Amino acid sequence: MPVLHSNQPEIVTGAGILVNTASGSAIAAETKRPLRNAAFTFDGEFAVHMHHKYYPSDAAKMGGSRDRGVLTLALIATNPGSDPVTLTFERGSLKNSFEAPYLPNKLMGVKPLGKRPWNTGPGDATAVQMLRDQLDRNLPSSVVIPPQGKKVVVSTLLPARGIANGLLRGRSNGRFHLAVVAAENPRSNQDLLSVLAAGRLAPGRIYLNRLAQINNGTVFSRVAGVALGDQYTANLRHDLNSGSLHVPLTSTRRHTFGTREVQVNPLASRMVDSALNNVGTYGVRFDVNLNLTGRGHHQLVMSHPVVSGKKTFTAFRGSIRIQTGQQVRDVHVGLRSGESLALSDLHLQSGMDQPVRVSLVYPADATPGHLLSVVPVTQLAQLQQRQLNLQRTQDSIATTKNRQLKLPAQPPAVAKPAAVNIMRPAPLPAILPLMDAYRF
């Protein structure tokens, strides 16, 4: 299924076209030269992912003591044919920073998720509604595009220093094109259509001077184009008596965890400064079905392994659905890099199968490269203790480096250095190869 991704440029600095799948080209603000469109014709099932931030080039529009500048972000459909085309939406959501603010306090770790998502920004808010198969009440259930005409499908405000995110899934009864534009102070939908007709790209395309690095894989831009596929499904049976289970979740070319499996969607078309594939997997749904056997207390764990020595960051903030038997739980997860968190307790009995289903729609502003594991309770406790010891050691080293040393009046006597016993963490258990677990 084709999916339009509008995420490059992620940071928009002014009005213009962000991506267009009609044939032709548009003028880049940075080079004053035409860039070819990400040409693609939709027909039947389709999906849309939009994710943009607005940092205006005019500092007076940044807000603070002055009025904050606002763009309108709009999805526009074009009908190239001679008959009307109807778009019908099954589920979707479109939120901005006003409607879904990001309030990070006390949102790290695993917390129960109620009817409304936690205040973790538009990316999580839209992903929750997609996970629950909901169509936001502010979105239309259908839109008719007139013959040889254009129609604004959805739109939202994009405040300065803010974010807007949209996820949609639907189908059409005919061929059409899609475009995403940003307009400043539009008075009507006609003003939004005029931005598309003007044929000028929005400023902020910072990768235009790095095209060779994008093509050879040394630089990862954001995505502006049409990806193929929006869902991965795995069905696994595992006997925990033979060892723990580790499943790559959002594996990338850099992080396959020894399986050589890359869960990245290819692009059917793209803007020249777009990434080569959907490297972020934003908006992609993952459904992992586990049929477990074994005995004793285990835990379902999500982790984000990283190379030792790297600075920690928030690797995931989003919502996950866990189904064990007839029980369904939605939880919000705030996960730092290098961290492992228990999502659910599992109590296995000998001779009985334990079905577990884990589902999520991967939210924007997360970093792919996660592991989903089922381990004994004691194993996770030991791992977390090693992580705590390592963090304490790193904090101690950092404190020593930052301490200002004062030279004494007389040189001190040379003392024999004390031996330092550095505790090294034991290696993590091997990851089972699961190259065939996912189907695209």
C-alpha cells in the first residue's frame, strides 16, 4: 500500500510546497532552481504521514513577548481524470502543539494509558488514535475531488516553535495525486490551493548541498516521497525453557542485532533531497504475535541498546498495546537510550501456551532500533543493576573531569597509585536470528 510521507524538510521556515506527487517540478527557495516532484499516482488504498516543525526565518515571528507566527499545513488532493473521485477515510488523526502539547514531566517509564493519550506531543496523540482504529471527530469521513480539480482534504495550524503531525488511512474509487503545502495567513481554501499553483517549494531544505552523501548512505535525511507498505506482522512460537526470546523491533541497516533483517520501507518515488527509504518507520504499525511455552515468572521487555559511551537521549515516547489472553492493556512508554523497561509480567505454567500480542504505531520523534524481549524476572533485574553501576561509574568520571584542580605551593610527595577495580558488565544474551519473522 502506498504511503505519502511529508517529513522533509522537517523544520519549515516559511510558506510553500513541501511535497507533491503530481508530475512536474517546483522552484527551490535555496537554489532558485526547479526540483522534480515525487511523482506518483494513487488509486485504491493509501495512507498519509505528515510531520513538520515551524521555525520562521523572521525572528519577529518566533513568539515570546511578540505575537507568534503561524502557518497553515494542508493536504491537497488533485483529480487528473474526467470523473469525480471520492476519498473515504477509515482512521486518522491530525494534531498540532496547541491541541497536543508536549509536557515531559514524569512521563518516562511505563504508565497506564487512559482514554486520552498523555501529553507527549502530536506524534503520540495521532499514533494512539491509529492504534485504536479511530477516525478523529474533526476529520472528514469522505472527500469528493471534482473532475480536473483540486480539494483541500485536511488542514491544521502550525505554530512557530511548534509541531504538527498527521496520520491518515483510506481508499479511493479512482486515480489522484497528493500534495502538502504550508501557507501564511490563508483566508480561505483557495489561498491554500494558490500556494500549490505557484509552484514554489517551502524554504528549509537543508540537505540540498548533501545529495551525494544521501545517495551513498552516509547522511540520513528525512522522507519526502511515497513509501510502499505501512505494517509489519510477526507470528512466533518459542519455548522459554530453551532460553530468552529477543525480537528486533524497528531494526535498521545500522542496527539489525545480528539478524541482518532491516524493517525499513522502500520508496516508490521521492524528492531529490529525501532519504532513500522510510528510515524512521514513522506511522508504521507493528503487530507481534508470540505463542510462548515454559514455566515461571517472566517479563515482556522493551529496550534500546546503544554503543557504550554515547550520550543518552529519549529513544522512544509513545503508546503500546499489550494483549495477554483476554486482557488488553494500553501503556505509555518513555524509554531512554541504553535502557530496558518491563512492559508486562508474564506467569507461565508448564504444559500451557501463553499467547501475547504486542501492537504499536511507531510515533514521530522516536529513534528506531529497539528490541522486544521475554526474559526471566531475575535476568532483567541483573541487567538493570549493571546499567545502574555503569551509570554511577560514568557520573563519577564526569565529576572528576569537571573538578577544578588547584596546584599546591610545594609539590606533594609521590604516592603509589591505588589499584582501581573496574567492574565490566557481563555480555548480553545472544539475539536469536529472526530474519523470516516479519513479512512486508
